[in-house]
Amino acid sequence: MAGSEAELRVVLLTAPDEEQAERLAHSLVEERLAACVNLVPGVRSVYRWEGRVEAAGEWLLVVKTRADRTEALAARVRELHSYALPEVLELPAVGGSPAYLDWVRKESSP
């Protein structure tokens, strides 16, 4: 399959609990907005929100997708997420197994 790593992204999301993390992951994969989502429990986030320093336990979602799917992915996260301002942080995928990268391209294609 043609393409380069520049076409791919790793997107970081957080969710307040396992139920929401699972729901987000399944929706993104089922809707082909992502090829794969890893769910990482036990994340502790410290952040400033509305003028105060807060801390919360969260789940980290590591999403693998195509660059051209990230806008739709972010919009879908905003629809499904309980947070007023959900984290959607897009990082370029640089390097990796060519076969895996091809798989990500294929599985996150509309």
C-alpha cells in the first residue's frame, strides 16, 4: 500500500473511567475513525481548570489513525465525551513497522 508515516497519527485522549474509555474506543474503531485504540488505566492527571489546580484519576486512550481522519475523530470525541473540554492531542507517527503502518492506513480508511 502506498503512503508514508506522515499520513498517520497517534492521538491521545483521556476519559474519566473505564466505561467511557471503552465506549469511546469501540465507537472510534467501529466507525473506522481509528484502526486501534489502546486503553491504559491508572493515569493520574494534574491540570489547571477554571483557575484552580485539579487532580484526577483517568484512563489514557492511545489512538492510531490516518491524518485525514483526525478532524472527524475529534468531532466524534466531542459528541461522545462527558468532559466540557476533552483532550484530543494529535502527534505525527514517525517510523515503525511498514506492515503495521499499512494496516493502520487500511483499517482507518472510510
